[in-house]
Amino acid sequence: MSYLYVLGMAITAIGFFTPIFSAFGRHITMNGFDLVGKGDSAMKIAVLLIFAGAAAGIIFQFFLNKSLYKLIALVVTIAGGLYCFFNTNDFGIKIAGNFLDIGFYMIITGWCIGTVGFLFARK
């Protein structure tokens, strides 16, 4: 079942590259790296943690394959996303909810698949 973990982390990493927000009929889109340029330093780091945790999880699966390292990578990527979510004011969440795109949903789906893969792969 460790292939589910890798699949979830890969979907999260790919979701970071695809448009997370779009507006005006998809004429304006923002992927994860575009979001790094917005906000304060802590928010920039949190956004990067989403991608870094997913990439590290894939690397750990193939080179170190230790459950602790894979768990840390999964927690880092989810913690980065939760930090971004909880540090956005209510008005920002309401507005952003109207402009969510495929990348956002891929990241959330990747977290879910990665978590299930991690839990079922444990011995």
C-alpha cells in the first residue's frame, strides 16, 4: 500500500504546479509558486512547505523508506496548508472559495490519499 502514499504525495506536488485559484474565466490563475510571492514571510514559508513536504515524501519513499521520515513529510505538507488556511481571515476565505481551481482540490485529495497510504502501509 505504500504506492498510495507516493501517489498522494505526487498528486499534492502536481497540484502545487496547477492553478489553485482562477478568476475572470480562467484568464487570471495562480499556482503555488505564484502564491509564494504574496503575503508575509511566514505565509511564504508555509506555502513552500506544502510542496517541500510532498517532494520530500516521494524522495523518502524511494531512498530512505523509513516510516518516521514519511510521516514527518506528510505532517509538514499538511501543516503548511493548515497554516495558510487558518491565517487567512474569514472574508478572504469567503472570496477565495469562489475562485478555487483544480490545484486546490488536487492538493487536498493528495493529502487524503497520502494519509490513507501511510496508515495502511505501516507494519
